[in-house]
Amino acid sequence: MCYMLIDTPGEYNGNTFTFTPEESGEYYVYVTNRSVETVTATWGDQTKTFSHVNRGYFIELGPLISGQTVTLKGSGNDELTARAYRFSYEGLEAVYETLSAEPLTLNSWTSSSLDGTVTASQQGLLMTTIPYDTGWTVRVDGTEVTPRKILGAFLGVELKAGEHVLELDYMPDGLKNGAYISGISAAFIILSLVITRAIRRRKRGQ
């Protein structure tokens, strides 16, 4: 199996993490200790500082040369636990070929909705590049289903083997509440107008 991120061994020492690339390439680091907020990376004559790493994102170090030691130091005295990875373009190509083997074919789409068809050779999880949000309503073959969050960021849908029709509609939660309140307000205004006219007509008839 070919992966996009190749694990690169490193060493821990208190609030520092050190690793030495065995191959030249693009490197990333993921800090696993969420109590660490800021990390400073140093290699050669370069120094980069990364903030808010406790949000769980990959630190992009960029291109590194094999044999060049990289040292990351966390702010404060918290232990810096992290993992280093080399990005593999071969792995990316393999993943792309796998994902594109059974694509979602779109029939129509707008800024807030889309529908299409997909044929799954076996039961599994359909991954999209749509950012996950609770405002999405997903229907598979006309039945509403609960979407999944993939990789902590993307929208995914559980599918059984076979051909399926997917419909996705988006409405932010705040907009739903706003529409509900607006609807109630409009109904109240209309009711007030009806009552006012009724009272006026009654006064004229007296």
C-alpha cells in the first residue's frame, strides 16, 4: 500500500522534537500534544514559528534536504510530542487513481445544492472535498442520511454497494433559525393587518 504521508522517525527531549530526513522532499509535522500552542522550527539558517498548533493542523515545513536535522521547540515547559512526515507524490497518484475509479457524477449543482449518481462496487464511505458543516442535508436514493466528518474536515456519506442517487442541500444553521423567526414575524404582521382591517370595517358598519 502506498501512502501520501511517509512517517519519519524523530526524538523527543522535553519541549523539543528533533528529526533528520533520510530523503529530500516536502515535510510536515503534526503536534499531538494539544497543550502546546506555539512551535518554533529551526534547520540550517532557517527559523519558522507556527501559532495555534493546538488546533490540530499539519505544520508545513516545506522542502528539506536529506541529512539536514530539524529541531522543533514548543512554547512553555509542556512536553512536545509530534510526528514528522514526508509527502509522497507517488502516494498521491495512487490515492487519486483509487478515488477516481468510482467517482460521483454530477447532474446539476448550485452554490448551495448538488445532485448526482455514483456506483459503489462495495459498501464503504464516499469521500468528498466539501468542507463538513452541520448545515448539509444529505439524501441517498431519496432517504435522508447522516453525513460523516472525514479527516476532521470533509463531508462523507456511507453507501451500500450498488448505484445510488445523491442529493445534497446546504443551509447554515443560523439561516434556518433566521428564516423561522422571519416566518413567524411575517405571519404576525399579516395577522395584525387582518385584525386591524376587521376592526375598521366593524367600526364603519356601526
